[in-house]
Amino acid sequence: MLRTLLAILLLYASVAIAEETTDLDQARQLLTAGKAEQAVVLLKQDMLRLAGSENYDYLLGKALYQAGHAGEALFAFDRVLMVAPNNVEVRLLAARINLERGDPIQAGELIKSVSAQRLSAEQQQELERMRGSAAIPATGGGTSVQGYVLAGIGWDSNVTSGPSQTALLIPGISTTSLTSLGSASKNGDMGTRMEVGVSVRKAIGEDTWLTGNTSIHQGINNTRKDMQEGIFTLDLGGLHRIGHDFFGASVLAQDFLLGNRGYRNALGTSINWVHPLANHATLTSYFRYLNSTYHNAIDDTTRKVGGVMRDATIANGAKTLQYGLYVGTEDAKDPTKPQFSYHLFGAHVAGNLRVSDALLLSAGVVCEFQRHLAAEPLYSVTRHDSDYIVGVAADYHLSGRWHFIPQYTHTRNVSNVGLYQYSRNTILLQIKWDFGK
């Protein structure tokens, strides 16, 4: 009797396994034929019986994703990772969905342990593609909130952005004796920096998002309190996708404090177009307009700048490269001060190199050339400036959401008017904490 019962149970189990194998094979064939919705219908018939099985949940998640049901696919992939946390393919698929839904932090958590495992060439390429996907505008649904808090301490060799000399010959004041620059000459200082930034994106349609970015930066100098900077920025707008292209527009506002008092307020607009290129690259063109009001009304200006830049991920995602050009004008509102107006032309290049999962190195160069439209009254010459900025930084991922970021920046302004020629070096040691969902 016992032998008969065992035989019946074994027969039943073999039939069930055979049925399961047949259903999964049929679902795979449907997926191969591009019939994802039919595969989902077939697989869901066995959900109560097979949910929790690694093979079943993987296939169901893949079918749901291909059928456009990314949220349901994530649930299926989560069940796979509960029983098989080292399943590389599922981790990569789940990370891809999180990136598409606008959650790069969760995607990063999913792929964090992947690189330590043996990967196929295709999996390695997918991993590096996702690491370099920050240049691609987020296209997920729902609401995404991301941000950071940064604190640092460092040294600034020239908080005044003044010339090295303590006195200069200024023809408009005296042709025979030097004029003392007083507190406007070069002055170094230690200080601390605090910064908070938040980015929000809200889907209001399948291809349309509301966007918002804001940041608050405050520097605190040890001695030159009159030169410490406070900056508040706000960018509110929208993003719309047409085909593969993204079109955005926003309203910009900035409040700049110097020495804890209002120095400049700016209000403007920005429009941009992002076009994806081959090999995980994008081409962005933009135009920005700013209307700036200064504490000293004679400095009030309007600024118009347009440019184009290209972002690219290279070397299978281990490196990213961005470069671009821009042109514009800054016009003085006071018609009696044409020397404050100028044309500008600039170029920039920046790149990242991922040394390891924990270490990212970055460097960038900006060159801007300014040609003023009228002579400086004090010098009787038309001012020409060339501004160069070089920066290098390392982002070391400590653990969780914490990063250690040492940074060095060199700024040099070359001018045919000695009062405006200066160099500046800053060194910062910073701790950064990311947050978001």
C-alpha cells in the first residue's frame, strides 16, 4: 500500500514538473516571437502555483517588462532576488527599470555587487552603460525626489578675486603715482562651505514631466567676512519627449549674497533640446536669458547665452566625456556705462574616469573670452579678458550614501587692464550625503 502511494505521488510530481516545463518553454517561444502580452497571459495562469520559483518569476518579469508593465516586472524580479540574490541578469534588468523610472539611487544599489561577479561581455557592457546613464534624461513615471547635503573645509588663495599687487598705476586717477588697492587686493583665507541641493520630477503624462531644481550654497570665511558668498538658485520648468528627443523650458531665479547682504538678484528663462546619439551619447543645445539687478544699480545687466554640448560614455562606461561651445552677450542697462557691456565666447571639456566601484576621478577645463564694447574710463583702453578655470576632483564612495570628495580648482583671468587680472586657487575637502527615491 505504501509503495503504491509513493508511486502515485512520484507520478503526480513528475507530471507537474513536466507541465511547468512545458508552460515555461511555451512562454519562452512566445517571447522569442515578440508576443510578450501572450506570454504574460500564459504565465499568469500558473502564478498561484509557481510564484516563488526562480525560473518562473524571472520569465514572468521579463515578459511583463517587454509588454510594458515595468512596475509588475519589478515585483517579479524582487521575488527572484529573494531566493537568488546573486542572479546577475535579474539585477541588471531590475536596475535598468529603476533607471527608466527615474530612480538611479536604487539602480546603483542593485548593481553595486554585480561587478564582483563573473560577467559575460554583454552583461559587462550593460553594466557600464547604466553607470554612464546620468547623461541621459530620466524618463520614468511617478514622482522622483533626489538631493544631497555637502559640507567642506578648505583654503582659498584669493577670496577677493583681486590682483597680487597692493597698488597699481591707474591713469584715470594718477599718471605718476601708484594707487593703493586696499582690501580689493589679493587676500587668502580659510573657510567652510555648506550646500544643499534638491531635484524633483513629476510625471503629468506619458511623455511630459514637471521639473524643479534648487540649491543653497553658503561659504563662511575665517577672516574676510565681507567676501563670503551665499547663493540661492531655483529652476522650475517642464520636459517633454517627442520621439527620442527631449525638449525643456524653465524659469530661473538666483539670489547672490556677498558678506551677508544682497549683492545681485537674477531672473530669467532657459530652453533646451536633448537629442540622443549612437553609442550612449547625447547632443544638447540650449539658450538662457538672465536679467540681473545689482545692489549698485549702475551694474545692472541682461545676459543672453546659447550653446551646444555633447555627452558621451566611452570605454564600456568606464569613462564619460562632455564638451561644448557657447556664445553670448552681456549688456549694461545704463546707457552711460557701455564699458560694462561685452561679447563672450567659451568652450568647456570635462570627463570622469571610474577607477573602481568606490572611486570616481573627474577633471574639467573652461575657457571664456570677453570683448568689451567701450573703453574703460580709468584706463582709456577697451578691456579684453580671457578667463581660464581648471578643476580636478575625486569622489570616494565611503558607504551607503556617503561620499568623500577632495577638490582643487585653479582660476586665472588674463586682462589688458591690470585691475582685473588675477589668479585664484581653492582646495576643498568635502563630505557629501545623497538622498532620494
